[in-house]
Amino acid sequence: MSETIHDLRTQLKDEAENYGAKALGVADLEALSQRYPDALALVPAGFSRAVVTGIRLSDAVLETVEDRPTALYFHNYRQANYQLDRLAFVLADRIQTAGYRSLAIPASQIFARDPMRGQVSHRLLGRAAGLGHIGRSGLLVHPRYGARMRYISVLTDAPLSADVPFEGDCGACRACQAPCPAAAIRDTPETFDLDACYRKLSEFTRIPFVGQHICGVCVKACAGSN
Ligand code: SF4
Ligand code: SF4
């Protein structure tokens, strides 16, 4: 194998930046499973790392969001997901070409209901990869960009060096609580009312030119420090 594992990580980071990524980290999946035993229940076995990378949503688009999603927000959200899925495809191919297994997890795809969940939680993986903390809203909060990011994950058995999980919390901030149209955001991520949020998102699917379970209100409220 011609390239070292360090070279591979550098290549992945460079590729992600070419796609506009603002953050990239590597999560240790064994440590994640010890903390969250159910976290990898829907993915095949044999992966030891997750490469997690994120791109930024548009501040100008989020300014159009008041108490519900707008058509512009839906477009920005969807384009972010397309870009992330393309990026994950390329990263997975890089890893496979280097001789390792790789599995790109879709940016936004429902794999189970009650409770609704994707194949893995990009938020949990992002925290494990050192990219931010889980906020009161349940979103991954990046220290610079807040919750105005979206993420993608590529699982692999490549022995990439893992980053240190992010330790932190929202501190005194409660900026997303009052604007939430479902009153779903409580004091801690553990007490977040997922059912209330989901009911509100179901209402929002009836908004013309949106038609998706999206919102954007707590994303807008969590602007980070930039
Ligand atoms: S997505 Fe909307 S309804 Fe759900 S917690 Fe955020 S602001 Fe509240
Ligand atoms: S807006 Fe404040 S309270 Fe809400 S998730 Fe972000 S940092 Fe936490």
C-alpha cells in the first residue's frame, strides 16, 4: 500500500475543503458504542472509524426564516444535502482506493420510525469526532458556526487517528428556546421533546414549496460566534 494512513487523512481533508467543508473529524466507533450502545444498530458490523465532515448553511437564507421554513430554506437545505452526499461518495471512494472498506451514510434518509431516525446520527458522530457539542435543541453545535451546519459521515475500517470527543454544553445560552414554534426545547438535550418537534415538522410539510419535515427556526437561532 503506497500511501500512509496520515497521507490518507490529509487527502480526505483536502478533498472535503474542495467541496466547501468547514469541519472534518474522525470518530472512534468503539468508544462511541460504549457510550451509546444503540448508535450503530442499523449499520453493518466491522467499521472502527467514522469520518465526519460538515458544510455551512447560508446566513442570508436563514434570515428569511421567522417561525417556519421558507422555500429558500428548503432549497438551501436540499442543496447542502446533495453537496454532502457527493462529498461522501468521493471520500468513500478515496478510502476504498487506499485499500479499506468504506460506507457513506446518506445525509438525510429515514431508516426507522417511532422514533424517527436515520441509519446513524451524524450529530452523535460529529460530537465523537470533536466537531461540537449536542445542544438543547438536539442539534450539533459547532464552536464557530453554531447549528448552521449540516454533516455527513463515512464509516471505515481504515486505522485513521481518532479525534477527541467534544466536551462542552450550551452554558447560559437559551437563544433557541423561545423561538421554537413547538416549545420542544427544554433544559437539556436529553429532555428535548422530539414528539412535539416532529408534530410541528409534520404541519410544516403542508407549506407550499416546502413539503418536507424541516423547520430551520432553531438552526437560525444558533448562529455560533462567526
Ligand atoms: S426544528 Fe423547529 S420545532 Fe423542532 S425544535 Fe427546532 S425550532 Fe422547534
Ligand atoms: S441556541 Fe444556544 S441553547 Fe440553543 S442549541 Fe445553540 S447554544 Fe444551545
